[in-house]
Amino acid sequence: MSRIKFTPRVLGYKVESCHESLTPRAGLALVGELMGGIGLPEAIDRALPGPGSGRGYRPSAYVVPALAMLHGGGACLDDLREVRDDEALRRLMGLVRVPAPTAYGDWLRRMGGDWEGAEYGDSEGLRGLAEVRRHINRRLLKGRKEIGVDVDASAIESHKQEARYTYKGFPGYMPMLATIAGTEAILWDEFREGNVSPGARPIEVLEGCEQEARALGVRISDLRSDSAYYIGEVFNWCEERGVRFTISADLNKAVRELIEQIPGEQWTPLPDSDRRVAETVHCMGTTQKSFRLIVQRWKNPKADLFESHCYFVIATNREDPALAVIDWYNQRGNCEDGIGELKHGYGMDRLPCGTAAANAVWFRLGTIAYCLGGLLKRCLPDDLKTRRVKTLRWRLYEIAAKLVRTGRRWVLRLAASATKIELFRDVRRKCYALRYG
């Protein structure tokens, strides 16, 4: 039998270098337009510690490229080379110099400070980045007097040497986040070691949120959380401040005994569901006032092995009908979606540094990128306002373009359809208009 000779197919082109000013991510210039429109680079330089010498980089030289990289899909410090080596994009964004990834690592550690084994870190750099995020949130909350706050923790897996095991069984960190209901804005965050419970120090968390809200000129009117905040002192804190809380309850012995005492005729069908709803009143030994328990019940598919019914209980001091309370609590899923977008869309599921302090700075940079994305969507057409950042990269950021000098001005020539070019121009106009908004 003769052997068949296989000849690999070679495509008919060769590779050479190009010395023209080209970029494959011209749409990221719109992120730069937005930052310039709200005066973010200046706010960064005011809020963060400056360089130690006249030859050092300004804080905005670190933060602005990092925000552009996170919007573009980068996930580690080495990905900053893509911004550093893209001369056309740097010129469009006004980035004269971009530090090397090694310099970024040093800056993150310097901004994070030394926690010296403490569970929770704070530093001048972290406080400065909180002020930068506040600068964006003021735009997002313009015209609002009250806000609802969703509090939740999120586990991030990390196999760095100092990472501690989380309750989910893997090493990493457990940052605590407070998002603003109905917006793509993060009000407050605290970077925590992996072995810290989500329910740790709840009053300090709430007071931190309240302080941040006060700095933004708004009041916290509502609080939503999972059962990590089913704590008497949290309920008392809310009652003292007139905050309406909606928190899932623990199915402990006291709650189960109350459920068993609910008469059968009080269980009403939940529309479009196989569940039934009833309510009762409860008071803990540590609470100053009683509160409502909204109980959902449905048949247990494994009733032959376990209890005949499953239950989900919501504790609240709201006066709305039970169905309205359930609907309001279910909207807490938007908070979980937002945290998922922060982690998987803006790269916060991967932490680049070996110390918790430096990772805390990186994570706060991620929250700033997330809030900036929420503000950018205000400048987009309706069909893009609800899209993930992954879609924005595909449709808007990743546009090939050529930057040319004609006469006394630069011209950006987009390799895109007329519709996309008009979209690009429209977003630029809206970002520029924010200077006077």
C-alpha cells in the first residue's frame, strides 16, 4: 500500500511590520472621552498621593490606563502592555507615559500600605480611590435624595501564599460590597481575608455605607440582604434611622415554630407559581421592635426523605403588601448580577498581587471601572444601556482605526459602518456634554 504524502496548506500572505499609527481598540477612546468629560484625571491627581520626585508618574498615569485596560478586557498587570504599546490609543486618550507592569505592582503595594496582619485594611491610597469612585457616583446619583442599598459578600478564589480558606472550601478573599439599587453603582466596599464571615462587623459596614451616602448628599432609605444580616442589631440600626429593611430570615427553631402556628386558611397562592404565601410577626430577644415575616411555602419534591414542605422567609419592617415585599426582595438579584459583572466582566475574579493590601487597591480600581461603565451607558442608545461590558467590547470598543495628522489636527479614521461611525460621534458628543452637566 502506497503512503499518502500530506502537504500542509500555506495561506497566501506574508507578515511584515507596519509603521502607521493604527489601533484595534479605537472604541476605548470613548472611555477616555468620558473620563475627560467628568474631569476624572484631575480628580485622581487630587485624591491620591503624588510621586516622590519630579520624574515620577502622577497617580492618573497609573489609574487611567488601568481603567481603560479593565474596560477592554484585560485581567492582569501584564495586559497593561497592550495599552502601553498602542501609540494611537495613548494619543487619543492623552496618555503621554504609561508605567511598565512592574512599576504598577510597586504602586499597588505602595497605595495599599502595610496591614500588618489586620483583617481589614485602610490606607491613604484606598481612601483616595474611594474619593475617585465618589466623583463618578455623584454623576450617577444626580437628582436623587434617597437610595436603596444591597449588601453582599463575594468569594474570590486565589492561591497566593497568604490567601486564607473561605467557607466555600477554597483559598482566597471575601470582599464585602454595597451596591445602589436600580443603578450600576457600587457605594462602598471592604476587602477582606477569605476566612472572614460575611456577617462580620455588620454595624461598622452599615455605618460606612451611611457615611458614604452622606458624602454623596443622599440618604439610605432601604436595606436588602441575605440571611448574613438576619441580626437583631441590624434591625435596631435600621429602626433608629427610619430605614426599611428586607432581609431573608434564618429558618431557626423559633421561626419554624411560628410557621407551624399559621392557620391553613391564611396560606394564599402566589400568582404564576406553585408556592403559597402567609405572614406572621416575630421579635428576637435583641430587637427593640417586632417585625413581619413573609413566608413562602411549596411542596418538597423529596418529601419521602425530608420535610413535606420547603420554606423561604423574608424579615421586613415595610408596610407594603406581602406580594410587593417579595417582588422588592427578588430584585436583589440585580445586585448579584452586578457583582458577577464586576468579577467576570471587569476581571476581578483574578487578583494579580501576592499581598492582600495590594489586591485591595486593585479590587477598588475594579469597582471604579464598574461605576464608570454604568455612567458610560447613560451616553449609549437604549439597545446598549442594559448590555454587559463583554457586548460593549464586541460592538463598540473593538473598532480598528487609523490615526492620521492632517493640517493642524488629528483625524481618527474608523474601519466601521456608517451607523457605527455615527454612534461613535454621538457618544463623543454626550461625553463632552457632561463637562457642563
